[in-house]
Amino acid sequence: MKEQKKVNPLATESEGKLIAKFAIPAIISMLVSSLYNIVDQIFIGQGVGLLGNAATNIAFPVSIICTATALLLGIGSASNFNLCSGAGDHEKASRIAGTGLSMLVICGVIIAAVVLVFLDPLLHLFGVTTKILPYAQDYTGITEFGIPFLILTTGGNHLIRADRSPTYSMTCMLTGAIINTVLDPLFIFGFHWGIKGAAWATVIGQIVSGIMVIVYFGRFRKMELKKEMFRPRGHLLKMILSLGMASCINQIAMAVVQITMNNTLRYYGAASVYGTDIPLACVGVISKVNMVFMAIAIGISQGCQPIWGYNYGAGSYDRVKRTYWKAFRVAMTVGIVFFLCFQFFPTQLVSIFGTGSKEYYEFAARYFRIFMFMTFVNGIQPMSSGFFTSIGKAKLGIVVSLTRQVIFLLPLILIFPIFMGIDGVMYAGPIADAAAGIVAIGFAVKEIRAMDKIA
């Protein structure tokens, strides 16, 4: 066991090289995952129009719920796998991976069935309007068939990275996104399927990516997996849920905030010069653009998690601390770049997703500049939450995950519009972002100081 531990690159290579090796594929994987939504938004905006963009915004909470489930099981399994591998217990690590993979499949089928049965009630809960409803029904009614594959791909790729195959993980996501990108214009413009074409392109890409994950664990895995290891075990599932809960809660909070924001925009938009459909369409577009930034920030975190987890399990606390601060600097740099883009090029960014009225561009530009004002610190919170989860500090990871969405943003988007109208939604964003960043940095510094005392 000791010999295997010494030759593991997670314990010996420089932190900078490891971050590049694991984070770059993770970032690409996250960006590719975001492309599923972004490419759909671009082609739907060009081929269907404003109501099509609004429909994908209404359907977005379903995607968030799927991602939440995938992260709960995927990150929870990968984090425990890394900690057990670092401590030398490789058989337990493999059993955790088997339980995690089985639960990803089971949960994917259950969620798809729920969406199929309760489609219309869910869309009304998410804030759909009469004009948008037919488009949302078409889009969500088709994409539900890809849910099991989406969840398996998103969750399974965390275990593939934990198994020291970040490039294969990236390839899984990249292949699905390329298929989606090629089929989108063919189905929307070539076959004239409209929003249904975008939905089928997404589903086909997700199916191919899911099959590649299955092939990896069947033929290319480094870990040992026997058939009996795929039978879910309660005590292992409890461990998985414990370390995956932080990322899951963060995603669920995003869904709750998205639903609340959609309904708030619909209510206060009706009393403004913008109406109800323009705010819903604009926020849908801007949330997809912001997904590019968040994909990079979360990718940095996910790429670092095997390094943090393995070395914390092995007691190499100096490597854990150095990795955190290097990742911190990278996240801040990326945040500054996106902050400048959001402040200086909002109209150009929105124009990529189709045309609109003067009021459409006016609302979009103001929303970009106000709501996204604290973008330069927004990478710290998800990175720190991933840091706490990977070192086994599940409760701390959950608290940090809750800060921006639930503790700060949700109350503010309910309270501010009462006094400021629809502008209140915009000003809630930067205040919540700043507060969440301060809390995340504070907890991280405290935890690092605790490591110094242990060492």
C-alpha cells in the first residue's frame, strides 16, 4: 500500500502542474456542459425568437435539479474515493464508486419519470406565461428523455477524474457538445423543427456522452470494480451524501432562486415598461452567459478536489494549502476578466442570442452591469465549498454553499423589489455576491490555520 501511495502523482508532482493537469480538463468539461444550454439558446434565439429563449429559461430549473442530483452523488463518491485512496483503503474506495454509479442511474430514471408525469404543473411552478407555455412544453417534454444520461455523465465524470483520467472525462463532455452543436442548426433550420429540434439535438448529445461513461467503467477504468460493488449499500451511500450535499444544496438553491426570480420578474415586469416576457428572456440569456464564467470557476474547484482530497487523507497539509491559494489566484484572475466583459460589452454579448426591441437591449445591459457587478469575486465561493467538501468538512461546505443563493440572494430578491420595483432584483445580486465572497474567504483562512496547528 505504501509503495502505491508514493508513486501516485497526486502525492509527488508539483501543485501547479497538478492543477493544470486536472483543472484544465475539468474546466473544458464544465464549459462543454454549459454549451448544451448556450448553443440551444443561440440557435433558438436566431431560429425561434424571444419566446423560445424565454422557454429555455423556464425549463432551466429542471436542468439545475438534474445537475444537483449528479453532483450530490458524483462529487460525494469522488471525494470519498480520493480520501480513502489517500489513506490506502483502495477496496473501500472502489465500493464507494460502485454505489455512486448505481445511484446515478436509479435517480436519473426517477427524475425523468417525475418530469414526464408532472410536466405542466412544474412549468407553471417555474413561472411560465401563456405565450411561453407551448414552447416550454415542447422543449422540456423532449429533453426529459435525456435526463438519465445527463445525470450519469455529469456525476460519472467526477469519478473518472478521481480515477486519474481527466482527459477521458473531458472527451465525454466534448463529444456530446459537438454532436449537439452540429445537430442544432440541422434540426432547427434544415428540418424546420424549431424548438423541438434544439431539444432533440441536446438529448442525442447527452445519450452519446452517457454511453461513453458506461464504456469507461466497463473497459478503461483504473480502479477495481466487481459486480457486487454496484449494489448500493446504506453506509456507503450515507458517506456519499454527506460529502456531496454541499454541491447539491448549492444547485438546489440555484433552482429555488431561479424559480423565485422568474416569478418576481413576471410580477414586477408587468408593472414596468418592459412587460413580462422581456425580463424573462433577458435573464435567461444572461444566466447562460454567466454559466461560462461559473463553468470555469467550478472547473477549477473540481480539478483541485482530487489533489486536496488525496493529500488531506495522506496528511500532506502543506500541499493542500498551497493548492488552495494557487487556485484562489486563478479564480480571481478569471473573475476580473469576465467582470470587464460584462461591464463593457453587455449589448454585444446579448446580441449573440438573437435580436430584440430597444427595451430588450436596455434591460439586458442594465442587468449585466448591475446584477453581475461583483463577478470578480464570484469564483471564490464555489471553489471554497469544493475545498471543504474534498477534505471531509461536509457541514462547512454546506454552509458556504448556502451563503450566496439562500442566505443572501433569496431574501434580497423578495424584499428589494417591494421598494424598488424590478430594479430591486438587479441590486440584490452584487450585495449577495460580496457577502458570500467574504464568508467563503473567512472560513477558508480559518480552516487553513487549523491545518497549521495540526502540522
